[in-house]
Amino acid sequence: MPERIVMRTGEALVEGNLDYLCAEPEIVLGELDGPVGHALAHLIGEQVKGHTKVFAILNSDVQIRPVTIMVSKVTVRDPRYTNILMGTVQAGIANGVLDAVRAGDIPKEKANDLGIIYSVWLDPAVLAVPQGQVDHAALFQVHREATAKVIRKAMRHEPGIDWLLANQDKITHYFHQQGIEGNI
């Protein structure tokens, strides 16, 4: 019997070559009959205007496994933003989850027993891009790659505590550094 996965967490960053091509997901992953499943059910049932939660899907009527619920980090107010988030980004996330199963980071035999709560960030700067000029292929790829990466990191407990302790004084938070330099 496969190991029980009660709860794993992960964070990742993948950037593209344009300002709005950035994905920085945070996830909680675990068994549906545990705390993650309880939280997932609560989230899908408690919708909040501007922070609608939706399942990651390949297309309408094609939900992926493990079940993945997307929770936006940004308050959604613009229909154009909604269409990009619930289209290109949603499809990228769904494909990234399946990539993680294919790669073995999520055991295939656990695909129906696990759930993922996926905190998604789509840079609001995407709204400054003129209509029809958003690079949807690149946006899809960034979110697909970030999804596979965050799942891999969560399942492998990365970064590990030994690495963190060894590198603690070598890592400076980007925005903390910006504040030190007076740029914020």
C-alpha cells in the first residue's frame, strides 16, 4: 500500500521573458479523507466575490486528478483578467498537475485519493498588455512548469531543513533587499 500523504506544502517561482509571465504558486497537497480534503470541500462551498475558487480543468467537463482547486491571490475585478485566469492559466495548471503524475512525483495510484489547494497568482500587469497581444502560449507554459515544479518540491520536502540551515544567511528576500536599498 502506498504511503499516506497527510499534508505537504510547496512554493515555487517560474518567470518568463516578459513582466507578466510569472507564476508563483503555493500549494497544500494531501489525502481527501484528511485535513486537505476537508479544507478543499470548505473552499469550493464558500465562494467569495472577487476570489472565486474553481477546479483546475483541461476544458469544460474535463476535471483533472488529483482534484485541484485554484484560489486566486489577487482580487479579480476585470472580465479580461478572469478570462485569462480561468482559461490559459487554469489549463496550464491542469496540465502541470498531470505532468507531475506522469513524472511520478504524485503516485498514479493515489490520483483519486489526493487533493491540491493551489494558490495562484496572475500578474495584474497582464491587463496593461494591449488586447490581442497577450502571449497565451508562454503564459500557459510558465504556469504549467511552475505547477509541476511546486508539486515536485512539495512531495520531496524541498528545500530540506539541512539546506535551509546551511543557506539561511546567504538568502535575502527580494523585496526585503529592495526595501533596504530604498527602492520601495
